[in-house]
Amino acid sequence: MGKATGSKIPRLCPCGRNARSTGRGNDGEKRYGVLCSTCNRVNIHDKKNYCEKCGFVAEVPQQIEVDHKDGNRRNNNRENLWCLCANCHRLKTHANSEWENRYE
């Protein structure tokens, strides 16, 4: 089984509302995301259909991923988010060694 996402502790969205529930983990405990439902929905609608680094135009939305420019997964300010194709996202993550800090 895969790792559950989110935190066991309810947290506040940067807008001040309670973060949305992401379900229950393998241990049965309730998990919470970083954003509230409203901010999460807004961010999804802001997703572009092209890579902002290489210009790749996606045929389906799943080919584009939202990345944090500074590598901080908790910094969800719009200025810190950009859309990358899967290849550019992986190259950036590897080049900046962002994968080392994933579980901190």
C-alpha cells in the first residue's frame, strides 16, 4: 500500500479557513491537506494546458503538473506555482534535489 498524503493534525489554509479532509490513512486516522476546499478548487481551475518551461501543449490535463517554484510544498501562493510537463517537473525536482526534503 502507498503512503497516505496529508497530515493527521488539522491545519489552517493560508486564507484562514480549515484545510480540507483528504480521507483516512492506512492507520484509519483522518488526514488533512494544505488548502481548504475553496482554495484547492481555485488552484485547479488556474491550471494551464501547457508547460511554462518548454512550451509543450498537453492533449489531456494529466500531462501537466503544478509545481512549486521554490520547492516548498506548503507555499501555495499563486506566484510560487507554475505548470510543467511531467518531464520538466522531474528534471527540475532532480536538479534541485527537492526529493530529499519530501518528508520533512
